[in-house]
Amino acid sequence: MLPSPQHLPSPAPRSQRRRRLAVAALAGALALAAGGFAVSAQDNSAGASARIVAVGGAITEVLYALGLQDKVVGVDTTSQWPPEALKEKKSVGYVRALSAEGVLSLRPTLVIAVEGAGPPDALALLRESGTPIADVPEAFTADAVVNKIAVIGKAAGAAGPAQALAERVREAFVALDAQRARLPARKRVLFVLSTQNGRTMVGGRNSTADGIIALAGGINAAAAVEGYKPMTDEAIINAAPDYIVMMRHTAAHGSSADELFAAPAFSQTPAAKTKALIRMDGLYLLGFGPRTPDAARDLMGLLYPEAGIAVSDAGKAYAAP
Amino acid sequence: MGAILEARDLAFSVRGAALVRSASLALETGQMTIVVGPNGAGKSTLLKLLTGEIAPSRGEVRLEGEPLSATPAWQLACRRAVMVQNQKLAFPFSVYEVARLGLEGVGRAQGRAQKDAIVARALDTAGVIGLAERQYQTLSGGEQQRVQFARALCQLEAGRSLAQRQVLFLDEPIASLDLCHQLSLLDAAREIAAQGAAVLVVLHDLNLAVTYADRLVVMHEGAIVAQGEPSAILDDELLRGVFRVSLSFSRLPPAGQPFLLPQQHLSGLGSVVPMRAAGG
Amino acid sequence: MSLAIKPAAPSGVEALARLAAGRRQRNLVTVLVLAGFCLLLLLLSLGAGAFAIAPGRVAEILLAKLGLAPQALLDGREALVVLNIRMPRLLLGALVGAALAISGALMQGLFRNPLADPGLVGVSAGAGLAAAATIVLGDRLLAGMALKLPFAALPFGAFFGGLVSTLALYLIATRNGRTSVATMLLAGVALGALAGSLTGLLAYLSDDRQLRDLTFWSMGSLGGASWTKLSAVAPIVLPLVIAVPFLARGLNALMLGEAEAYHLGIPVQRIKAIAIVLVALSVGASVAAAGVIGFVGIVVPHLIRLSVGPDHRLLLPLSALGGAALLVGADIVARLVVAPAELPIGIVTAFIGAPFFLWLLLRRGRIAEI
């Protein structure tokens, strides 16, 4: 048998590595245990009064408008108005990616969810737990908004005040209709969702943008496409919009009117002549909640300055360049 | 008993190029057969044909009378073990584990203690038992070769209980070994042959081949140009023709052990008159 | 009479036997520690969550379900949360984690490369394409029939997609009964690219809503776990976990190379075929049930190899345990960190896995040829 000098350094023997792994594992487990039970130990004691979870930006808006905010214990991430909603209330995640256990942990007595909330598994589990879920239908018309308010109010047990609010909103829409009837030639409006990656996403027919443009008395220049879709440069030129409308917080980042109209597609549009770009807050414009008549009127005022429609301070504030 | 392995009229071509042309040979138990030849002569291809790794384009190989193509891998594994060159492993095995791989196929039925014993003895024979706990990756090329030898030995040992006669194939087993280990490995191979197995070794070193071979097989350009007892088949003309070197074939006292000395390197044209070596 | 392998010096054999025994003991300890750790995590997963339930109450509910305590204890939301939300979720997490880890180990054995990942074979991409198609086109196709898309459509669609891509892969890579690993790898890359581009096309055609759904699905989530989903996934994954150790020997021998494995008596083509099918099934089922979850197949087998070595007899079962533990642990994090919302689990595993992967690349040459 030949002796073999171990002149080559050998790596750490496996036993040492194993010990290290075991210690790490144990420490990890203990940390998890501490953390897990700490969270579990949160006080979630439910009060005797109603606890509502609102899923959908418009839902939250209506509840606050009805003065029911004290009853709201949780909102989803699209509930951006009023601003204190997401700050004060617990977030249950994105409207289409809810966590059943998360919602249940708020011990709700009622969940008001806009049509399209999900995932379906989570909603099924909520129903199974006996939590009442009020489904609110979604559509992008004046009647739909009025209906929404009524449905939400009824579900939340404030049918009376909701009727009043719905009535006010309906009257605002009626006034809007009258103003719209007096408009001169209709203008073509293109709603641009984003211009990232060189792709222009526009709001086609049956989208929320389509709805608000119609209410504001404009013609949707992108009616040829369905929903929010990309549009080629040539199609944009063909659409010949008189105005471009974008969301204020959109990251057409730093895309001022100058930058936007410098792009080849937009530079050939009628809108380019007057650098006609309107930017408004996204939820205000597209949320289809109680503020919609105001938003539509503000948009109308901006589109048809000659019509002399007063743009509200809020509208002006939101229409920041 | 007939030859344990018989190959008849083997040929193998790839895309029109013939790597082996019309090779026939027989391996007998108790004998060490060594295959020699220059680069590209087809030695490794012949080995692959004999082990069943590749199927011949023509001819057949029979092990214990049964054609290789008709024998399931498991049965083949009991009867023959193969050691090849250049074994790189992608994962960190220890030397012990590599040798033990030889038992994954046929050694299934062995008990744990038996397996350990076989591995220990094989590692010892290959001279690497002191490296048993080392990582295979960290060994030198020569040490890795010896571990592979041990692995083949493990397989042979395990198959012993299931097969009457066995063959051991070694493809250039001493390529990276130093002289001392070259000799001890070939000694071990010869012992195995003496114990009743048939051993086939592919070698480059003519002197070692001539020293250890009971039968020598000389290959040239895909064909077997000579086979038989070394002193009987080797002569100047053959050596010149095959190896393109002028060699003198001598015998050393006292046993008359054959010994080859290069006289002059032939550049391809013209010939050199071979000088008669002293002694012999 | 044994061959010429000479009887070694007794001290040599004994020393070796002692070393082997010591190693086996240490491995046993590792197995027990890992199993215990896994069990601990399962219990933790049952007890922790956004919905606060006292540990005692959890125990009561479990006992009641087993019939060892009054059934009245099963009333109420707490029981629902424990039995219908947390329990299927942790079981699904354990199964998916085990399946992904074993698939990783199988792939690495098959390709003899520590970086091989189930995603390479194109199965994940195929499953992803099927899921995208289900999300984007499903409503449209069924609208004509005035039907609504059943909830289970997505998982089954994804599984079907994974299976189809595996069959395509196998047919491309197998000739005359021989499967070429290199061809398979390239074909997997090509199929993955094709599936990816078709998925991109679908994303292009989707509306905003569908795009969001696609995005969330591609980040993985155990949130949709239910007993129904579990009953669809378990029959595929459990046999995998049980059958896989039978491949261990063949995979060990395959480490030396296909020719060598053949010489050792292993039915190489059969092992490869079985391994491929098992990988496809398990990855397809996992992706179908929980979306795309990455890095489990790379991280877990590697850690196991570091502690007990590359012998597949230990590697495969321990990878299953390790994968289950990793995913259940990651799920606990995903559920608690932004409670009452939850993080997609693919993000948590990527957070753990990506740095690990980089570390692996940086330390190459010390352990293995990568």
C-alpha cells in the first residue's frame, strides 16, 4: 500500500458544513416563530358596529362621500381617492389579487366589491366563510354611475343618503347633457394611456376613456380599436385628434407637450398645431364614481374653451401640465 | 472451452470514413491481450465495438457465444468491465463514492458491509486507498485514473458471483501515470488475467506492450495487420510499415525479455538500413 | 474465489468501514434535522397568518377535525381559515416545493450540470403559454357559447400546455430510441423561445385587466389553493416523490457519462426517458397549480449536495424535503410581510434564489466544473 501525503488542501469537511447549516436552520426557525406569532398576536378584536372592506376605487369614493368612512376597515390598492383612504385604512392588495385570509383577518361584516374583483378562488372562500359580498356592476356611462351609488348605499345600509347623493349626481349629469347639447362642432379626442417603449397605448371603444370622452362631448378618435391597445404611428395620424388627453401621473415621464408633439406621429396631428395636450388625474377622470360629472364637465371645459364652461378649481388643479 | 469473446469481420464507418475495416479476433481467458498501433489506427473504436458501446456496420461480436446486440446491458455488465480515459465528473464525489459507482449496476444485491469490503480492496489494489476520503476533483490526472481502475475492479468483483468468466477492458489506462504506477497497474491487470479473466488493454508504449502481452494485436489504418505472440509477429518490416520508425527488436538476458529500441525516425521517403543490434 | 484484488491490509479496510459508518450516521442526523425542520415549518404555517388565531384554538380545530374533540369546535371563521385556507395552502406549498426541487435534481443529473433547471426544458414556458391563452382567449371563445370560464380552467390549461411541450421536446430529441441530451437542451431553448413569443403576442392582444392577471400569474402564488386544486395536483406529484428514488442508482451511474453508465449495466435510454417525463409532469402540475415559481430547482439540490454529497439515493428524497420546507417558509413570508395583502411567492423565492445563484457562479472552480 502506498502512502499518500495529503499535499493538496482539501475543502472544509462535510461535517463542519453540516453543523453550520444546522445552526443556521435552527436560528431561522426560531426567528420565524417569533415573527409569526408576533403578527398573529395583533389585536384584531372586532367592534360591535359594521366593518366594511371596499374593493374598487369608486366604491371607496362613494363610501367616503356618504360619510361612512368610520365603518371602512380595509381598501384595495386602487382606492386612491380620497388620499387618506390608503393612508388610514389597511390595504388588502390589488383588486384582482386579493388574499382571502387577509380580508378575513379584518373581521369584515360586509365586503363591497366592484365587478371583476378577484381571484375567483378568494371570493369563493369569502362567501364560504359566510361574509356577505355585495357585487357592484361596472359600466362607463352616467346611468351606471348613478346605479353604482344606489347599490353601494343600499348594501352599506345607508340607502337614504345614497339616494340623495345619487340624485345630486344624476342632476349634475342632466346639466352636463344640456351643456353638451349646446356644443358647437364636436372635437376629436385621443386618450393616450402611455408612450413607454415607443409604444402608444390608447383608449379605444368600450374603455373607461371612451366613456368619459363621450360624456365630455368629444369623439373618441381611437374608436377603431377595442379597449386599451397599442396604436401604430400611421393610425394615430389617421385618427387626426384635435386634443390629446393623458393621465397626470403617467410616466410619459417628463413628457411635456413639447416632447410629445416632437414625436413623428403626434407632430402630424391637428392637435400639434396648438400643442393641445390635457393632463388630468387618473382616478378623477376614469374612476366613474361620484366625481365623474365634475370630471366630465372639467374636461368639456378644457376641450371647448370657446363654450365658456367654467372649469372647477379642482379641475384646473388636476389639469396641471 | 472456447474463446470468451469472439469478433468476426468487424467493420465500422462514419459518414463514409472507415474507422475499422475487417477486424477479427478472439479473447481467451487467462490471457492478457494488448492492442497497439499509431494514432488513428482505430484502437479505441475497436474497443468500443468489443464492449458493445457502438454497433458495427458489418460483422458481429459474441460474448460467451451470444451476440452483443442481443444481450441486455445488465447481463453484459456482469461479464465485462470497462475503464476509459478522461473521466471528468461534474459534481463533488469522494474517491470512495467514485469507486463505489462500479457497484451501482451489478452490485445491487450485495450487502452494505460486502460493498464496503469490495471497494476497500479495489482501492487498495489501485493504490489509492489513502485517498479514499479526498474529493475526486482535487486529484491529479494520474490519481483519477487509478480511481477509475478501482471502479472497474469493483464492477468485476461484483459480477464475479453472477458470471462464470469475465473480461476486463482497459483503454490507455496508464496515460497519465508515473512509471512506478504504470507498472503496478499493469501488474494488477496481469494478476487478474492469471486468476481467470480475459484482459484487453490498449497501449501506446510498445515496450510495455511487448513485456506484458500474452497476445499482441497490431492495428494500422483500421485493420488488424498482425496478431499473436509478440516475438512471433514483430519484425522490422512490420514495425517500419506501421509505426514509420526503424526499430531494433532485441532480447535481454537472462529470460530473453523482448526490448525495442528506436534507431532512426523515418521521414516518409527512402529507407534506412537497419543495423543489427548487439546481443539478441 | 475472488479476483486478483489482493486482500488489503486489515487496517485499511477497517478504517474505510469506520469512515463509511460515520458518514452514514451523519447523514441520518441530517435527514432527521431536515425532516424536523420541515415539520416545524408546516406547523408554523398552520398557526401563523394575517388572521389571528391563538395556537390553542388551532390545536382544538385540528383535533376536532380528526374526531378527537367535539365537532362544535369546527364552527366559525377560525375553523374555516385553518381548514379551508391554511391547510390546503401549506399542503400545496409542500407538494409544489418538493416537485420543483426534485425536478431540479433530476435535470441536473440528466444534464450532468449543476446549473440545469426545469425551466430549461421548455416545460414552464409551455405551461405559461397555455395559461396566457386561457386568460386572454378563454373568455372570448366561450362568450360565443354564452358560458363563463370555469375556475379550474387555468390550472388544467397550464398542465395541458406543459404536457404538450414535453411531448414535442421528446419527439424532437429522440431518434431510434436514443435521446440526445444536447439536442434536448437546444430544443428546449427553442420551444421556450417560441412559447415566450406566443405569450408575448397574447399579452399584446390582451386588455388591461387580462394583462394584470397574466402578470400576477407569472409571479406565482399559492393563494388559490383549495382542496379541489390539491386533489388535482397530488395524484401527479405524490407518485413522483415516491417513484423517484428508484431512479437513484441509474442517475448515479449516469454521472460518469452515458457510455460508462451503459457499461455498468444501466438501461440508459429508459432512465432518461422516465426522468424527462417525470420532470415534465411535476413541473407542469406545479406551474398549473401555483403559477411560475423559480429558483427552487437550483437552490435546494445544491444545498443538499453541499451537506450530504451527490449520491442520488439521499439527494432526491432530501431535495423533496428541502423544497417543501423552502416553499412553505417562503409562503409564510409572503403572507405576513405585507399583511393583509400578500406578496407573490415567486418574488420571495427569487429574492432568496438570485443572490444564491450569483454566489454559486462566483465560487465555481472550487467545487465543481460548471
